[in-house]
Amino acid sequence: MEAALLEEVLACPSLPSLPAVAVRVIELTGDRNVSLKELADTIQNDQGLSAKVLRTVNSSYYGLRTRCATINKALVLLGLGPVKALALGFSLVASQQIDPRSGFDLVAYWRRGLYTAVASKSIAEAAQKSFADEAFLAGLLQDIGMMAMFQALGSRYKEVLQATGGDHGKLVRLELESLDMQHPEVGAMLAERWRLPKELVMPVRFHERPTAAPVECADIVRCVALGNIAHDVLTEPDPSQALKRLYAKAEQWFKITPSTMDDTLKVVGQAAKEMSALFKLDTGAAQDVEQVLSRAHAQLSQIRPPMSTNPASEDGLAKLLASDGNVDPLTGAMARSAFDTAIKWAFGVCKTQGGGVGLVQVSVDCLEQATARGGNELGDQVLVGVATLLHKHFIPLGGVVCRLNGGLFSVVLQGVARPAIIRATDEFRIDLERGWPGWRTQTGVAADGMAVSVGVASRDPQEPTGVGSPSELIIAAARAIQKCREEGAAGVRTAMAA
């Protein structure tokens, strides 16, 4: 890092500085035995800040049953965390003032900050972590280094911002190439000068590279990183790739399923709109989250991995599948020949490199009945809906979704642990039961009488039975489907092969 230029930035007299009340709040809350009365008095001494905090805690976002008239009552009803987060949050926003005529994109800056803040908090809550309020603050603070570099370096930094073309993902690389410094490190240094606690400094420093974060703060950094991806889902013209990353990372880091993530995104969309108004920040027009998710799920069903010449890799599999040239035009799923290729490939990798093989077979047993009720229009609606949900839940795990014939689908998974396969199958079942009532023809004929059988089979080389063969796995999944049918219950029936 260029020492002289860094000192120029940090010595700039116009850098953001925390208001005195925020400094005092930090000092008080750093004491485990903090007096809530003293904290309440400190916030209430700043009438403007107190009014903002009370207006926010009384909003629908916090859902209090009784209205709070004082900060002291807010502390009693909500606890220290939310009140501290709001007091510091409003102070942080107030500290980051810049001339709107300067050329700095304030709308994009605050949209990224606020969406990430709300999403980080919601994701921390979904992951049952205790630092949800700190995650909110960390998301709001993450890009403070951008503001500092712009104010200190002016046109030099403005050129770097312009070179990104609005793509934040390019910013760190261009900062390093042009200035030999990066905004996460500058922001972390500024946060340390403010004497912010470590749980806020570390997400600022590592939010662009969460896997490099120290173990003790990895979870909060990952929540902020997921919050950034959630921002991308809710703001990018094509949300599908961001949603795929979000599903995969949320599952990998916190075992958060795609369905839970969808629900979280809906909360984030509404909360971001409300918090933008409460913080009086222009974050641009808000998108309809339901429409965003619907569009992303449809686009996910068309996603194909990049090509490679290495047959032992997932990219190699992509090339093998592409050479088949067979994609079901109705559902976007791969065709039967692709299934044969994928399952042979999975067993080959399993035998040479390890890792289990999983197979999820889905039979839409009521397809004939649906077609009889609403014609091909309704039958196609059901098939497309099932395929979309299979893509949603299994593509993030690296699954290959295939339509074998009629209403029979298969998902081939390599190197995915059995608990993860079962969890994804359960989430698929729940989503299918939720979505089914909405599938109907334009004249209103609904797909009543749902009957879908799901058979799950897996083989692990560590098991006494060994890996087996593709045909053995297919037979095991077929038997699981037959077991479902023998139960005869309505709805989505699932069975795990022995």
C-alpha cells in the first residue's frame, strides 16, 4: 500500500467524523455493566437523534405492540442492541455528508449500504446469530472508505469510480491498480480511529473477501458478504446469477435453505424501502421482490455452466452435456441423454476422486389428471413449475436437472452429502406445496388434486456397500418412488432409499 497516499487520505481534514453523542454511545456500550439510564439520557440529550430513533422503533419494522415515548422505554422493550444500532446508524449517516453536485453517486452508495445493512441483519437472524444489530451497522458502514478516498483524492478517485462503469465488483482491483490502496482497508483504518469495536471494524476490512477474515469474526463478515449479494439480487437487471451465489453461499456458510433465503429477501425488500424513508436516504426506486424472484427462478432454469476440456471437472461435465445438444424446450431441463451422461460422469468422479453420488427422482403422478382438467396449458404449467423449483433448490448444489419423459424428472448430484440432499428435497417439497395452488389456466382452471412422488437415493464410497453402479442407484430411487405411491396419500410424498 502506498504509504504517502494513504497518509494523504487519512490526514484529510474533511474526512467523516463521528458526532460526540455517537462517541459517547460507543464508550458506554463498551462497558458490559452499562447503565441503561445513562445511555438513554445520552441519546435523549440530542433531541434530533432521539426523535429519529423513536420514530424508527415505532415503525412497522420493529412491530412493537405498544408505542414508545422515551428512549428508556425503547431500551426496556427492545433491549440494548437495536437502540444502540439505531443511534449509531443515524450518527454514521449524518457523518457521511458530501456535496451532491460533486459527482459521487450517493444514490448507489446508500442503496448498497442500506440494503446490505437490512439484509445482513435479516440473514444473521435467519442463521440464529446473536450479532444481528452489529451486522446492520457493519453493512451500513462497509464502504466508508469510498467516501474517505473520494473526499481526500477528488478527481483521482473519481476516475477510478468512472472506470468501474458502475460495477462495484471491479472497484477493489481498479483501486489497487491506480492507487495501490483499497477502500475496505482505508475504511477499516478510519473505523479504528473512531474507536469502533472489533465486530464493526472487521466486516469493513473483509467484506469484499470474507473467506480471508479471522475465525473469530468470520460469521459476521459472512453475513455482511451475503447482505451484499442480496443487494445485487434486488438491484441488478439480471438477478439470476446473484441469486445462485446467494443460495450457494447461504447454504454453505449457515445451512440457510433457498426457501428461507427467498422469505428473507421478501422481508429485506420491504424493510429497505421503509428504512430508506426513516433514514431519509434516496436509494432509488424499489423493485417488486416477488417479480424479481420469479424472474430469477425462470432465468436460473436456463443457466448452463461454462465449458472446459477437463472431463474430470464440473466444467468438463458441462462440455459433455452441451455436446448432447438436448434441452427440453418446455421446462429448460436437460433431456434423457444428458441424464445418462451426468450419472455416468458422477460415478466416474466418485470412484477416482471420492465423494458420494445422489439421485432425486420426481414423478408428477397427477399430470394426466391435470391435463384432463385444463388441457395442455395446465399440464405445461405444472411441468414448468416443477422444473423451476428443481432448478431453484438443486442447481446451487451443483445438480443436473433432467426431464426423462412426461412427468418424470431426475436430479443427479455428485459430492453432495446426504443431509444436504435431504434438506434440499424437503425445501423443494414445501415450495411445491406452496406454489401448486397458483398454477392454473388463463380461464382459472386450477391444478387441484396434487400427487407427486419423490424418491431419494445416494451412495457413499465410505459405506460398506460401496459406490455401486448407476443402474443400482436408479433402481433404488425408483423403489423409493414406488413406496411413495403405495402410501396413496395426496400431496408431495417423499421416501429415502435404503
